[in-house]
Amino acid sequence: MKEQVTQCRSAGGVRYELTRKRVRNINLRVRADGTVAVSAPARASVSRVDEFVASRAEWIEDARRKQARRAADEAARPVPDKETALALFAASSARIWPLFAAIRPAPPELRVRDMRSRWGVCDPGKNRITLALRLAAREPELIDYVLLHEYCHFVWPDHQPHFWALVARYMPDWKARRARLRG
Ligand SMILES: [Zn+2]
């Protein structure tokens, strides 16, 4: 079988790129630019693939709308450079560190990375908190939530109830802040 042969097709008003791969099922993905990529096993006929794509037309439209909204949100919140981001995060860390000074006599090292899937990562062993660059585009109270969240991981590495109880003790409105961060 020839692999990675891509053809352009259209079904149910959806234009898509079909690639034959050694996959078990038909897989559909909406790329960041809104184009649709489909991979399918050799045994799936093109009419079967077309049918599959057509059946997902509404879902694809929805995914594109969400992507467009996310892109507009991000454009409305310009991300500063790493140095500026680090200064913002350091200011937030300076507000939160005193709460943890007893267990972290040395303030943690802060790092900035261009992370997409997480806002922050805590490495207790290295006494380090890594923060997503895009967090710097958000309001200070939301940055504080992420910093506090990561500081609480110095106490509890997991997200069990005892972890959230600790977050709530220092930040009673953490849920509202998290919701704004996600929104
Ligand atoms: Zn966490």
C-alpha cells in the first residue's frame, strides 16, 4: 500500500484533505488555520470517508467558530516579551512567596516558556516554577492565581481535595479566577 498520499475532496459542503495511513479508524482533525485533515485506512472506501466527513460537518463548523473566537481573544491580548513577562511573574511571586516562606526559605526560581497546554509547572525538587508566556497577557489577579496554584504544589504535588483546600485558604475566590482564565 502507498502511504501518505493526500488527495483533496469535498463532502457535505466540507473541503478536506484525505491521507491514506496505517490507521485503524477514520480520523478527522481541524487544523489551526481551519482546514480539515482526514486520515483513513486503505480499506475505507472514499464514499465511506465522504459520508463520515459529511456527518461531522456541523461539528467541524463548531470547531472552526471556536478557533476563530480563540484567535480573536488572543489578538486582543498581546503577549509581551519574555523579559517583561518574567518581571510580571516576579511581582506576583513576591506577593505570594511570604505565605510559603516557612517551607520555602529561598524563593523559587521563575522561568518563562512558550507553553500552550498549561499555565504553569512546579518542580519542587529544583525549587522552580515555570510559567506560560501567554499568561503574562492576563490580569494580575489571574497571574496571582496561577502562581499560588504552583506554590501550593510545593506542599501537595497532586490535585486532591487537600490541594484545593490549601488554595482556597489563601485565595477563597480561586474558582472564579480559574474560570476567567479558561474563558
Ligand atoms: Zn496543578
